[in-house]
Amino acid sequence: MSGSSAALQPPADAVKPVRHPDAPAPGELLGAHYEHCFGCGPGQPHGLHLEARAGEGVSLTAEFTVQPAHQGAPGLAHGGVLATALDETLGSLNWLLRTIAVTGRLETDFLRPVPVGTTLYLEAEVTAVAGRKIYCTATGRLGGPGGPLAVRADALFVEVKVDHFVDHGRQEEIQAVMNDPDQIRRTRAFEVNP
């Protein structure tokens, strides 16, 4: 996908993304940013439980296995679940920039069906940065990095302050996170698009 909409075309003054010096090392498992995140959280029984690993530069890989709870048509992944997997993967790129950002736009192409029981192998990279805007792309392949291309997406993320989540999130969950004595877990809950 080449970014079919004008909103996904980086402006002429966009710069090449730079990996933050404190970003996880290539190959390092990123882990869940929030226990209850539908995309990566282990506390969601029907969530994707997506696992992402830092790659070289500002890229990463991720995997998730399509479960029966993720189906739309009989035996096939629901398109919204696949879009969620792409969004979660793209959002995880922000850990490599050490930037808090939310999805501004996501354009997804569905190229082939993804059967229940299949592991979807995802690759994503940041392609450009322009001010608060982060442009990125992702692909999803069936069964492994050399498998058939099933889905792809281009996205625009927008950098925000942590107040975005505090002001708009449900206060009960926000307070529970803020009261967590584990400072690392407390901080990570707001690191990527929840």
C-alpha cells in the first residue's frame, strides 16, 4: 500500500525517523504496555495477546494466533480483529521512538482470508516524522515472514501528552493505573496507543 489518501503522504519537510537511544534493543520482546489492552494485554481472555519484538532502526516484528473468538465468517478471522492487530503493531513502534502517540488514521487492505488457528506474522516500520505526526506502514503474512501476504496498512499516529489519556479515559481505570506501586507498569500503561 502506498498511502492512497493524502493524509498518509508525509509532507516535503518530513524527516527520517530516529530510534531513541533508550529504545529496546533489536530482538527484545516489548511486552504488554497495559494488562487490559485488547491487543497485547495478558488480562484480556479473548484479546489478541500480540507479542512484538524490536527490530533494527525504527521497525519491529509481531505475531498473534487467530483464536475461535476472533472469527467473523465461520473459520476465518474478523476483518476488524485483523485491523486491530495492525493498529497494535503500528502503535508499538512508538516504543522505539519513546513517544506517546495515538492513531490518527489507519488504512487497511485485506488481501486474503486468515483462517482460525493461523499465526499472523507482522512487520512494521516508521517511514517519516513531521512535527507531531508519525507515518508508518505494516504488513501481515500467514505462518511466517515468508508466508503469503494477507493484510497491510499505512497509518498516521499523532504525538500526545499523557493528559490525553487522563482526560479522556474512564476514571476508574486511570486511577487504578495511577495507584499501581510499580512505577514501570504505571508508566508503560501510557506509552502507546491503548
